[in-house]
Amino acid sequence: MITLDIISDPVCPWCYIGKAHLDRALADRPDHPFTIAWHPFQLDPEIPRGGLDRGEYLEGKFGSKEAVVQLHTRIDEAARDAGLQIDWETIKRSPNTIDAHRLIHWAGIERKQGAVVDALFAAYFQEGRDIGDRDVLADIADGAGLDAAAIRRLLDGDADTAEIETREAHSRERGVSAVPTFIIANQHVVPGAQQPDLWLKLIDEINAQLA
């Protein structure tokens, strides 16, 4: 098997879209060679732990409400192409995602990363839940088959926070400046929310080489 490292943030719509495209390709190629591992990247690590009002945050970041609407329109078109629908109206908070990344890390230890990543994307983009809230994260953990009480205790402390920050810094030092970023076999970088056709081509080429 070949490791496919995915550097991502669960509040990144292009990461959500990119995963949907990848998932479609993997479903079409059940003999794919990938073992998938998710890695942390915060779009804005400066957001406070309690999060910010999303409307105010985005208007401040992009300059106006009109600019935000234009951005959402462009994302919506790409999301529909990926078979997704984002409910922007339900999203009230822009969270700090360090705790969500800690949860993804712990899910990896239990081999449940995929389920947790899916649940985080759905919680944020479809249900408008605050994935910076530790009760929400514990509930997501429970739904993915993790020990919610144990996860809540870990979240209440600072376990693995430094590791997450170190791993993110390592990615930035390697030149990662946007997500999603996919790294195949620690050698080949595939940036952005690529279409399923590209993934199918890569999978077929890799399988042919392995054969």
C-alpha cells in the first residue's frame, strides 16, 4: 500500500469538495493502493479558541458582504459539481480548529479518521454546528465510535496540542500554503480539489507500476 497524506482543515470548503472528488474516484477503483492519513492545517490559527461571528469575520477578511457572497457562489458551483450542498445560512461561527485537529489525530490512533473527518465536514457545512465547541466534538467522536467521555477529558486539557502545532509548522516549512494538499508516497504533491478523473488516472498509473 502507498500512503496518501492529506493536509486539510475541516472548515475549508475546498477540502470538503476535494475529499468528495477523491471519494468518488476511490469508489470507482476499490483496488486503489492508498492508505490515507489526515494531517492538520489551520486556515487561520489566529482565531481565538471561542471562535468568532462568521459574518463579521468573513466581511473583515474579504472586505465586504458582496465579496463574501461572490466567494460563496463560486464555492457553491464547485460543491454541486462534487455532489455536495453547503448550507451557509446555518453556519454562525468561524471556529478555531485546533481541537478538531486533535480529535482527528486521536481518531487516527483508533483507525477512525475517515469517519471523524466526514462527520466534521457534515457538522460544519451541512448542519452549521460549531466544531470548535468541545461538547460538539465529543458528540462527533461518539458518533464515529470513539469513547466520547475520554475524548472530552482529553479536550479539556492540552494533550497533543503542541504536536498538532508542530506538525502544521512542518507542513508550512515544506511549502504548504493552501489546502487541501495531497502527498503521494511522501514524494508527489497534488494540490487543490482535483476532479475524480485525475485521481482515476493516478490510481491506474500507480497500480500499473506496482503490477
